[in-house]
Amino acid sequence: SGTVVEIWPGGGWYTDILAPWINANGGQYIAAHFSPESSSGYRQRSRASFDAMVADTALYGEVMTVDFNMETPLALEPGSVDTVLTFRNIHNWMARGFTERALADFHTVLRPGGVLGVVEHRLPSTREQDPGASSGYVQQAYVIALAEEAGFEFVGASEINANPADTADHPLGVWTLPPVRRNPSEDSEMAADWDRAPYDAIGESDRMTLLFRKPVSTDAGE
């Protein structure tokens, strides 16, 4: 399983799956999380909760945690990582304007031939892409283009996280759907005739699942 970095693992939903498996197979799980000194109380709590969870070394192994945010590049040795994984984060980086730098960081820390796995809420190609991804949805072609600009090769896509029922045009963005299930504020015009049922029936969002590789050499002459 090698050295695997999960970017912004939040409460550790995927950590629960990844870290025990990586540990059991002799690999190293690294979490690139919020800084404990973040100015955001939410981010401080998220990091503290995560640190407490992975303190169970018998289950998770010796988890390494590094800070990663707009101000803090991914502080790992260049070429030292086999895999970088990010689940539903690209829209957050687009909103903050640092997607390009994040992808550049991932490219730097990966060894040649190392892979980047991306899951993200998918905007249909027929719809206009908001550069700030305010709905939480991103076009698949846009993600591929950003990754290729950062030096990655596109390996392939899976439909394992697809949901054809998702129209990707909800009044409160992707967060209208489960698991967030955001509702309008009680004093808004939308609240009067709000019906949760259609959104719950859709289920979770339609998601792209993409694999990229850092080329073994960037130039045939090297």
C-alpha cells in the first residue's frame, strides 16, 4: 500500500477505511489536515477530534498528520509519496482560489509514477462552470484540465460513485442533498413551501471518481 496521503480527512470517515488497511499492509497513512492553530474554531475542533481518533495506534497504525491549507503548503519531502487521495474537496479549494497550488503540491510530493485519486461532486458538461464552485459541483472535464495543467496524466474514470438521479441544480447547492440535508432559513421566502422529500429521494450527489498519475519522466530526452 506504500505511503498514502489523504487530503483534508475531516472527521475521518475515509480514514476509518484507509488507515487500518494501510497499517495492516505495512504502509504509512498520512493525514493532511487543518492546522490546530487555525483562526477557525470549526477547523480547530475538527483537527482535535481527528487527532483523538487516530490516537488508537493498534487500529490505525502510527498516523502522521501534517498541516495543509491556503497559507501552508504540503510539507512532505518531494517525491516521497506513492498515493494522494482527496474526497470532495476541490470545490472548497476553488472557492478559496488555491486549487492550482494544491494540485502543484500533490505533484511535488508524489514520486514519479505515483497516483492521485479524486472524488468530487459532478456538474453536467452542459452547464456553465462557476470558477468558485458555489454550488459545490464541478465539471469533470474541468478537474481533468486542472490536473493536466499541474503536470498529471489522466489515467481513467470510474462511475462507482455516479448517481443519475442527481440533477445538480438544487436551491441550496449540493448541500441540499444527503448527508448534509441543508434547509432554507425559517425567515426566507423558500421556507414557506419547502419540501425535503424530493431531495432525500435523490440521495447523495452524482460524483466523478478519477485517477491521475505523475509521469515517470516529463521529457523523453531525460
